[in-house]
Amino acid sequence: MTSRDEGLSSNRALWDEWTGIHETSEFYDLESFKQGGIRLREYELEEIGVVTGKKLLHLQCHFGMDTLSWARLGARVTGADFSQRAVDLARSLAAVLDIDARFVCSDIYELPGALDDTFDLVYTSRGVLGWLPKLEPWGRVIAHFLRPGGVFYVSDIHPVTWVFDDTEETTDLKVRFPYFPRLEPVAFPVKGSYADPSADVKTKFEYAWPHSMAEIVTSLSSAGLRIDWLHEWPWLEWQLPFLVPRGDGTWALPPDQEGEIPLYFSLRATKPSA
């Protein structure tokens, strides 16, 4: 059995390695980003709206491309990540681009001790929740950093999608992984990086924790946030063996697949003003 701390330590080492790989990968195309533009999705821009002049905290920001994208849209940004190598790269990128941005290296659960501020918007997105052992303290951290009336936004793979076998040999929907939360993480052998599967990586395993939709919603509501809406989508932003491309950069079940399941979700919550 792998403990929480062992899993987090291995994941931190993995993200340190991945940062070096991602910096030069075609997937992130950092050189093009330096020339301008933003690296955000249309649905995020529509659901979050105008951020000009707003203070934004980006949790699990990696090396800050999305964080800096929000800055290019007018937000006053702070990014937080537990990988020192990622934070160092984010800071250097902000300096090169002459973008006013702050980056903090901290475990999410310890962030209130490393950052003294409140924000209009706390943002996190795409492949983030599975790296967190528990969501109840995550919800409290979000509430801690939101000013009264502030908004939290998250989009990620739907917990239902998480349960299916995603090995390369599998094209059918076969339940393999747990849906309900548990303390022991699920271990996955590392094969390069999602940005470069052929990359040489020394960390042997990545560890993920399952989280049900009930846990996600309850962790936020129990922290005092009001759930404004929850959207569920029949597409995913990355490829899985049982999905087919839709032609717009997303993947979905094959057209001849009977029935449907949610593959992705987005959620917005607000901290009440009184």
C-alpha cells in the first residue's frame, strides 16, 4: 500500500521531470505562446466571462501558460503549484514576456500559510482533481482565498469517465477503477508524459485519487460556497482508447455506441457576500 505522503512525493518528482519535458514539447509549443495569444478554451472564456481588473488565483498552474493567458486578458494573476521546477519556469516566462504575475510554490493544502491574499476568482482546470488525496480540505482552501462574492471555477474529466479501463488495448467500456473516494491512491506506471509519451522519465509511478461527483460538490458546499451550476459534457479534451475524435479537438463515444455517459464537466460556485 502507498501512503498519501509517498504518493504526493512521487507525484512532485514526476511533475518536476515533466516540466523539463513540457518546456520544449510540441504539445505546449511554448515558443508560439511567447509570440502572443492565449491558451484557454472557448467554453472557459464563455463560462467565466470578462476578467479585466479581477484578481485571479490559479491552483495547480503547472508552469503558468494558462495563468499568463488570463493576465493577457486583463486579470491580475497569481499561480500556485507544488513543483518548484514548474514555478521557476513560470516566473522566468513571466519575466521574458514582461507580464506582471506572481507564482507561489506550495502544496494546495498548505497554501494559506504561504500566500496572504484574497481573490475575485479562483480557477483550476483540466486533469487536476485526481492529483489531490482529499477534496474536503481543498474546498476549505478555495473558500479561504475567495473574497465575499468571489467565484470559483473548475473543469475536469468527469468522475464517471475515470472508472473505465484506458489501456491501449481496450476499446470497449470496461469498468476497472474505483469511483468512490478512498485514501489509498491508484498507481499508474509512468510512460513518458502526456505531452511526449516517448520521453525518458525516471519516476516510475504516478498516483491518483478517485473523487466522486458527490465529493466534489459537497466539499465546496460544506466550505460555505453556493453551487451556481454544474455542467456535464459528452466529450473529453484528450484521447482515450474507447473514444473517437469529433474533429474539433475533442473526443467522444463512437456514433454507433448505444447510450451515452458524461465525459467532462464544469462547475461554478460563489462565496456568499453575507
